[in-house]
Amino acid sequence: MRQKLIRAALAALLAIAAGGVGYSAGGSGAAAAVSIPVQTVTAPPAGSTRVIYSLDQKQNDKEIIALIDGAKTHIYFAIYEFTLRDVAEALVAAKKRGVEVRGLVDAGESSNSYDKPVIKLLTDAGIPVETEKHADGNGIMHIKALVTDSAYAMGSYNWTGSATTENDEILEIGTDPALRQVYENILTKLLDAYRGTSAAAQAAAPVSAGTIAYTDAPNHIGEYASVRGTLVDAYTSASGTVFLDFCKSYKTCPFSGVIFADDAKQFGDLSSLAGKVVTLTGKISSYQGKAEIVLSEVSQLSH
């Protein structure tokens, strides 16, 4: 019993120490102290690291803005969803004071109505914002990171209102020179690789292959098009994802439409469209060797 009490007391002391000043990390040798202070809206001091849980203070946007305001020479960012105007305005202010600002966003997200205003604000200020362009038409730009000349921010946190005040998110902010450089190398590699794939141009007027038959869709992977055909079935899986099939056997069909569960409710019951000619509009991607269009907005489906 005495040993159990002693162990419990030690565990409590360690927990208090971890909550107040951070934690120690290491193996069998000397432990390396890692400082993770409580959330403070400021650019971090040299050699520090802090990990922030979004709903503790609900101000991760202000943490990102503090890093932007503290940048002296350059800011590189890659973000999947970006709708926060206050972050965009901080980037524009940095650009105006002479800081180099470059960004990368996801092609699909940046073309949505809720991301477009922010992208336009950035590009109107002369900030180059690129999008990813994968050769097979698949894949998304899912990074959420910012790197400046002195710090980095990395985690699950998208730059949106819901990620700031509603979602469970993690944001790590640090100034370790080696780790900061690793993140900067990755971002500059991608920014250079996708140079010229302007998010603003793509969102404003994506190049379209026009209206094509569903049998021709595999010849237009990576392009935008309106794909037309007679719908055989609108099948809803157990997970809630809807598959729009244009052949009796989906396994041998060259094309299909997909509506993920999160977006399916806005489309309603599509089973009544079976046997009718429908048109799906969007980016044609390749999945398991077949062409498909993912629908996230009702306007992409017409009949």
C-alpha cells in the first residue's frame, strides 16, 4: 500500500510539472527538456515550442497572425481550407511592408465559393497563390503549415472559423532552426513545383473540355468537363456516400460520379433520376483506373 501511495504521489507531481512547464523527452540517457508553455498570442521566443489545443482559448487565428506580424523577410504557407479574412489581411499587410509572401492551396477547396473571396484578396495584393496539380488528377493539397524566417506553425488547424471555435484541432508553433528549415524546404519545393498554377485563375475560369460522353471521360483526366450520360443507378453505401453509375456493372464502367456523405444531404434522393440523361460537371480525376467526378455542390448536377 505504501509503495502505491508513493507512486501515486510521484505521478501527481509529474502531471503538475508537465502542465505548468512542459515535459521531458528522451530515452535511457539524459532527458531533453521541451518547453511547451500555455497559449500566448505572440511570436514565440527563440528555441521554444508550444502545442495548442484549439478549444482552450479559441484563438488559433490570432496565433497565426502573431507569426505573420513577426516575420521580417518571408512567409510561406500551404493550407487546405482558407476562409479567415483576418489571416488574409495580416498576410496582405506583411506583403505591403516588404515581406515576401507565397502560398499554396488545394485546387478543389480554392474554387469553392467560401474560399474564393480570401484568394482574391491575396492575389489582388500581388501575393502569388498556387494550387497543386497532380498528374493523375487525383490527390489533394492537405498540408496546414506556415513558415516564416524565424518560426513555423504546423498541425491539423485549417484557417477557418469552425476550426478556430468549434473543431478539435492541434497547432504546434516552434522556432527550432533545424525543424523550421525542414518545413521551409518542403513548402518551397512545392511552391516551385506548382509555380504558374494560379488559384485565382483556376477559380475564376477553369479550362473546360466542354460537354463529353461518359465513355470519353477517361481521355480527359485532370481536366474540367461536363460529362453526359444516362444514369443507371444512384447507389447509397452504408457510409452514406452516393455513387452515380452509368453502367449496369460499375466494375467495368469507364466513369462514375461520387457524392461523399457530408455533401449528400443537399442533393436529396437521386434514385428518381435512374433512366434519365444527366450531366455531371467538375474536374475529372482517376480512381482505381477509372474516371470520376466528385460532386460537392448541387449546381454540378443537371438533368
